[in-house]
Amino acid sequence: MTEVVPTRDTYLSLLDPSEDYLLVDGYNIIFAWEELKALARDSLDLARGTLIHILANYQGYKKSNVICVFDAYRVRDGRGSVERHAGLYVIYTRSHETADTYIEKVTYDIGREHRVRVATSDALEQVIVMGHGASRMSAKGLYEEVCRTTEEVREIVEQLNAKNK
């Protein structure tokens, strides 16, 4: 189920200062992960949906707060939006606003009060967000962490299934 949150300021005000946040540069990740890049060749919508699903599962297990940002830089008259998918914030930026710009602004706004990590392989973006108090994670690093998490969940499910036999 998708819930639309009215504005950027509204959802930022809802963030709990005691919690950690992971901001994900959506298209950077899609085009860095081979499986998602292959999906994007046929359907960018499918690649976005798959990434959102992966991140929602990751968030659910890790108990972290994920904010996935997709830029609408080239979308004419794009007003931007903030949505919630399974507890995950999904941001579509305004026209003429890149995901990088959005992520920089959010890390500046929340990086001093919250533990913030940013997942992107954009080297310049990594330097900027680190200056705002966030830590960085490459697309490959996020992929490896998601794979480890998926494996942990698989092992837990196998153990539970074995106990219930």
C-alpha cells in the first residue's frame, strides 16, 4: 500500500532523532547492480519497483529507516512527491532537482541529529554528504549488505522450518 506524505518538511519532521537512516540514490543503485540494470533495459518501472521491494525487506529485517530517492530531473513540471511503501520512504524529486541535490539537502538537515548513511557510488556525492555528517556506502557495499541480510533471513527461516517439523 502506498501512502502519500504531503511535503518534504512534513516527513522530515516525522523522523525520530533516536533512529538511524539510510538514504539511497535509487537510479545510481539500479544502474550499478547488474540484475536491476538488466530489468531497467526492459522496464525502468519494474527496476524501481524491484529496488523498493528489496529495500523494504532489508529495512524490515535491519530495523533501519530507508529513504530511497529517485530524481525527476528531466520530468517536465514535476512537482516531486514523498510516498511510503511498506514503511519505506520513496522520494521523487521535483523537475530540475537531482537525487544528489535532494540527498545533500536532507543530509544537511538531519545529519547532525541522526545517524545517516548514504548509498551511492557517486564519489563527489560521497564527499559532500560526509561533510554533512553522514557516512557513505558504495552501491557495491549496499549490494553486499543486502545479500548478507537476505542470507541471514534465509537461515532463520530454515531454522524455524526445521523446528516446526
